[in-house]
Amino acid sequence: MSTYDHAGRISKQDFLYSSASLLAICIIAAAARFWIRLKIQGEFSVDDGFLIFGLCCLISGLAFLYTYMDDMMFVEGMLTCGASFFREVPGNWQQIAYRYQRNVAITSLLTWAAIVSVKMSFLFFFKRLLDRMHSMLVYWYIVLAFSLAVSAYGFSVYIVPCPYFYGARSFQCGQGAKTKLTFDYAISQMILDVTSDLMILVIPVHILWRNRIRLMKKVAIGSSLCLTIVMIAVTIIRASGIRQGSVIDSVWETYWQVMSAEFGLIMTSATAFRTLFVARNASLER
């Protein structure tokens, strides 16, 4: 165990074990969903494609993240505790910091792509249930346009405010001259992310309200689909702790972004509720 494995609020072991465990659940849940979709329902649609893309982005992002976790914890200790925290500061500490700045941006882009895929998967699944709801179809296109704009802005957040990956200027991103700008971009992304989730949430609520099914079924399906609230809660947690004193806590931000992507993919893979919605829609069209 390295001397800096517990440098931040989230230790290396906690980060590794929790993210890896949820990733395993994601893979199992996705496999179960696709088994039902292909073997039982015999179909494959756009929302399934987004789920596959999101899962691939998450696996790639985490696999890459695990290769530089020591660098992550080292830089976290340097920012929050200073060089006195370490028994020995390696001679190449500047190169480690530069490398980390580049690598964490790549991981953030991949995990954000996974979160965007969750949004798109939900949106395109719900679109299939809105064929006879013209006003809701108009609303769906509005939500799609807004979500795409938020997604594009979200990608820019990891590069635009501090596009320095080599050289001393990269230290300005987590502390110093660029800290406030980096913080403002990150918070605005999270606010827009939550707003997009809430707009998507309106669609299943409207479907549940309009369909004539028993109250208990409405409560059960609504509660399950509205687990989007979990993603919103995770985003709020991410926002609440992104700044630690005068520095940006990139370990905290990265960890909770990974959690958001993993929870989202698990929810998207909840095949039992998807099947129930599709079956109900088919019965209404007969």
C-alpha cells in the first residue's frame, strides 16, 4: 500500500472495489437484458445500441483509470496535503502530474459518454410509447434537442476551461488561476445534467398517468423508472464536494461521475420493467 492511497476523501481501495463491483453488476445486468431482448423478444432497437455503446465507454474508461490510480492519489495528496505528506517525493513528480491531467480528462470524456448514452437510451425507448400522443412527441423532440446540447457542452467542460496537459500551466486547473473557471464549468454541467434528467422523467410519469392500469402497478412501475432520481442524487453529491478548500478535488469528481454512469447503465438494463411497458403498449394498440 502506498503512503498516499488515503490522501483524499475517497481512498484508492474504496474507489477500486466499489467501482469494480458496480461494473460487474452492470455487465451482468446488460447481459441479462440482451438475453431477454434477443432470445425472448427477438428484437434489437436503437436504445439497445446506446446501451452497448455506453457500456463500452464505461469499461474503457474504468480500465484506463485503473492504470493510473497511483498517479491520481499522488496528485490528490500533493494538492490537498502538500509535499510534506510524503516520505519521499519522486524526482519525476512534475511528469506524473502532467500525465495525470491528460489521463483524467480522457476518463472523464469516456464516462460522460456513458452517461449521455443512458439518457439517449431512455429517450429512444420512451419514443416508442408515444406514437399516439402528439403533444408528448413534440415535447420528446424538445427534450432530445436539449439533451444533445447538454451532452455537447458536457464534453467541452473537460477541455475548454483549462486546455493544458503538459507544462506548468496544467497546475492552474486544480488550483491557482483557472480553479474558479474550472469549478464554474463543472457546476454548470451538473446543473444542466440534472435539468435534462428531470425533463426526461416527465415522459414516463405522463405515460403512467395516462395509461389505465391499477394504482399499485402504477406505483411499482413509476418507482422503478423514477430511479433516475438516484442519478440526480449522485450528481448533487458530486457537485457538493467537487471543491475542497481552494482546490478542485478531481478524485471526488471522477469517482461520483463513474458512480453516476454505473447506476445509469444498471437502470437502463432493468429489463423486467421495460418488458412490462412494451407489453402494456402493445395491448393498448390492439
